[in-house]
Amino acid sequence: MATQWKVRQETMCREALARAREVLSSAGILRERVRCESRPLNADVAGDIIDEAQDGKYGTIVVGRRGTAMAASLLMGSVASKVVDYAGDWAVSVAA
């Protein structure tokens, strides 16, 4: 049962990343310039994102935010907020 859940989650993740790549492509960003990756959840997701940006020598980091309440929609999620805090020299875009 846990394996089926994991497979479903991985499939949903791959599909979401493919849709995100399509959105970026239709906005004029070359497909070969976009790298989409998913990893198992870690305790420091923001740190993993920054590490990946550093290792990959990326110039821009794009993260999403989520929230269910009206007040939450005005604020970034904790991961997005930490990425912005840790980003240093990287350009960071926080998508809705």
C-alpha cells in the first residue's frame, strides 16, 4: 500500500513538473534552459534548493507558495520565505 502511494505521488510530481515546464516554455523560456527535479522530502527543503542552485550554477530560482486561508495567501510559504532569505546573489521568483 505504501508503495502504491509513493508511485502515485511520484507520478503526480512528474506531471506537475511537466506542466510547469510547459508554462515556462509558452512564456518564451527555452526548454533546455529549464531543469525540473524532484527529490524525497528532507528536513531542510529550502537548504536543498539553495544547494542545488549552487551546484548547478543557476542564476534564478523559481519556487511556489501555497496557503489555504486569505491571510496565508498574502504571505509566502515557509520554504519560499527561507529560500528568499538564503538566496544571496540568486534572483528568486515566488510563483502563486
